[in-house]
Amino acid sequence: MFKNLILVGFGGAAGSILRYLTGYVAAKVVVSAFPVGTFVANIVGCFIIGAVYGAVARWEWFTPEWRLLLATGFCGGYTTFSALAYENLTLWQSGQYGLFIGYILASLVIGILAVWGGFYLIQKWS
């Protein structure tokens, strides 16, 4: 268990650092009100988690430890959107279309409402 925590922690640290750098570079390269850094991180994270799970399915040498380091740790630190996208892909592939649509809508709508709720609560608290 401790080894798994270390793998996830190292992956998460690397992902978080790269996430910060992605936003920093994107802000320097593209001047826009559109959140380019977040968008790029989400899309790149989705690609990486897809590649990781593709490797897990294809090659035996791609152990659960590699999955923990790269998918759970790195992608989790870089963006949790990648996990959301992967979970939705698995729902779609397994033919659970109702859950697929429900999970997307619930994540988006409830996520935005939760951000608003946290923001509102803190604003009213002071």
C-alpha cells in the first residue's frame, strides 16, 4: 500500500507541476479570455489517460504500478477531467448510454453549481 501511495504521489507532483507550466506557457503564447491553459491541460490529459489505458490493455509489461503512477498520479495531478472522460468512455463502450449521458450532465451542471455554491458561501461569510 505504501508503495502505491508513493507512486501516486510522485505522479501527482509531476502532473501538478506540468499543469502549472502548461497554464503559464499558454498565457504567454495565447492572450485570450478563453481559458487556454485549462483547455490544453484537459485535452492533453485525456490523450495521456487514453494512451495509458490503451497500453494497459495491450502490453503485459504495463503493470498496475505504471497505471497508478501515470493514470492515477500524473493525470490526476495534471487534470481530473481526464478521469471523467475515461469513465464516460467506458460507460459508452459498455452500452450504458443513460449513465453516460447522466454522468456527463450531472458532472457539468452539479460541478458548476458546486463552484458557484462555494464561491457564494465564502463571499457571504466575510
